Amino acid sequence: MQLPQNIWKYIPFLFSMGAVVGCIDSFEAETTDSGNILVIDARITDKNASQVVFLTRTVGFGTDTLLTESGAVVSLEAESGQLVDFLEKEKGAYHTNQPLELIGGNRYRLRVQTADGKQYHSNFETMPGRVPISEVRTERKFNALQEEGVEITVSNRGGPEDSGAYRYGYEETYMVIPPFYNPFNWGEIDYEFNDGDGWDVPVAPRTKDVSICYTSNESRDIILANTAGLTENSLIDFPVRFIGREEYMISHRYSILVRQFHQSPEAHSFYSTLDDFSSTESIFNSIQPGFLEGNIQAADGGMVIGYFELSSYSEQRVFFSYEDLFPGEPLPPYFMNCATGAPPLYPVGFHIGPGGVLDGVTGSPLIDAILAGLIAYHAENEDYEDYIEREGRIGGAAPYLTKPLPCVDCTAVGSTSKPEFWIE
């Protein structure tokens, strides 16, 4: 179970099923009423950073489209009555101007007034106390499917007063080193046929080194852990990520930032139920319509989907290289097939019609692939002139050998800028 970037991608599922888990009730909704419902994504932490609340609106039953909700007034209310305002910085995204200082044990609720004057509010929720991550470990091992790879685990030590409920997410960053990098690239392309010299694709030295890049991925599913049933209120080596040894991302240098959110039992139940929805294969075949009700209500008794979550935050980053865990062993294969191609400059059947125009030709396979960002220069085609002489035509002749762009130029999948946190 992993945390998605936008948890409310599961909203279409919630229109098609009902559920009851722990303290969470199921609300029966007619499918004809499932359009134009406010969706509130409010996950607030005690991390020293600006917080954000996302407001969207459903389009209708059976769709996965959400429209951004602009012009709302969003605030966080402490039980003491103090308010913190959120400002709309992008459509549907409401941010605090400065980091929030939320205190463990204190109670807060969310208030929303939409542009049409309708009001919504959450229950008062308690900020859980902070439970720091004690260790993130990497270990070479086999998973349940007997696939060998690297397991990344997290450990912590909660106190007797802590809920023992946690949600995890991660950001992974790794090096990309294309296997066929070369210092040459395409020059200025001439795709004008009627200028007297036909099409032309020159080759020129690269002006930028694109041999090493860095790329990042965010976790997208829901990762939940709970100490219920354990002998102590702590997690020991809880797995948050498994990477097969054949995955390219661990070929060179890999880093993962593990994010831990200490939840209330009610929030944990909500996300557990949401994860159950997402893992149901035949979810749209359910007969019973409805959606999962959270802890946010409409003042006028209308319908709203969402959950206001307060969680204390902890994070830890680790690095490893393939050699650290698989010393002396062959690296995983590159993430794509780097077969050599030879697209012709002029297609087979090329000839000039009356008035010097191209007849029966849609374009240059070589130039079209370059302009589409699909291929990179690999080498001169030594058979180019022999082909023209042998065939007696230029149609179908390929002046260059090429490779898929990511096999030569790492910026097709990442950035050459080294992250500030990167450690070699």
C-alpha cells in the first residue's frame, strides 16, 4: 500500500460502493446526485512547511474527472477560536503563507466557504504527538514471490499514549546514465524542399553534457502500518518499498526519502477503507451505489466528500549503490530497448513531380522522428552511399544510424542538475 500524489483519484470508486470500517459509516447516494459534489483533500501535518488544501468538484457518476474549485474561503480553526487562513495560489489549491505551528494534543478543524456561499466544516481532530523515524534500512532479500531485490524498511518507537497508526509515502531519486552517450547531436535541420538543395540533417558537437541525469518518482498508492496486536507500540523493519534487482533505477546510485505520518485511529480506518476500494478489481460492477463518508459536513445538509487529517510528520533519507548490495554482479539492464535504427532521409518511392513538388510523399522519416523527440544520433551509416549506388535512388537511404533518444540523451527522462541533497 503506497500513498498517491492525489488521494482523491479514488473518488470515482467511492460513487460505486458503500463501506463500513471501524468508526466510519457508509452514506447511501443516488447515482443521479453524484455530480457537482465538493471534494476536500486536507492532509495537514506539523512539518515546518506551508500547508495546502485542495478543493475540487465532481462531474458525474462513472467519470474520473474532477474540476478545480476556485474562490473559496478556507481556514483552520483551533479549539481556542484562533483562525489561520489559506490563500488560493493556484486554482483549487489553498496554501498557508507561512509554516503552521500545530501542537501535539491540540484540537483543530477545517472550515470552507465556497464562492456560492455554502459552508462546510470538519469535526475537531487532535494532532497526534510526534513519533520520529528511528531507522530506514536497505537489505538484499527475496520477496513473497521469491523475487530477489532490495527491501527498504522503516522502524520507530512509539510511546504508550501514541495511536500506533501510520501512513507512509516516499520520494525516490536515482541516476540515469544512458548506455550509448556520444558527444554529437543533430544540427540545424533543413526541412524546406523547394529551396534548391532538398532536405538536410547535419550533425554538430553537443553544447551540453547529457551523460548523467537524476530523476525522481513519488509513491502513488497507500502504505499503512499499525502496531495493534504487537507486543510493543513500535514498528521494527516495516517494509515500505521493494525493488527487484532487475530494475534499472538501482543500477548506479539510488536514494529514497521515507515520509512518516502518525495518524489518529479514525484517519487510519478511513485510509484503510479507501485502499480497499482501490484494490477491488470489479468495482464498477457493484450494484450498490454510494460513497465513503469522511469527517467533513455541509452546513446545509448537502453532500461533500473528504477527510480532514492531522498527522505528525517525520522523514529520513538513505542512499545506496548497486555495488553495495550486489558486489561484483552485472548491472540491471537499461530500462528500454536501445536497438539501432536507420530511418531514411527520403522515404521509399520518393520522386519529384511536376513543378518540383514532392509526389506521393508525406515527409521525411528521419526528420519527423527527430522533431518528435524520438531518436538521437548514434553513428554515420557506412552503407549510405553504397545503398544509393546499388539501388540507383535516394528514397529509402539512411545517412545515419540512430538510437532511441533516452539511450543517448539522459535529459529525455531526467535533469542534469544534481539535487542539493545528493551524496556520492
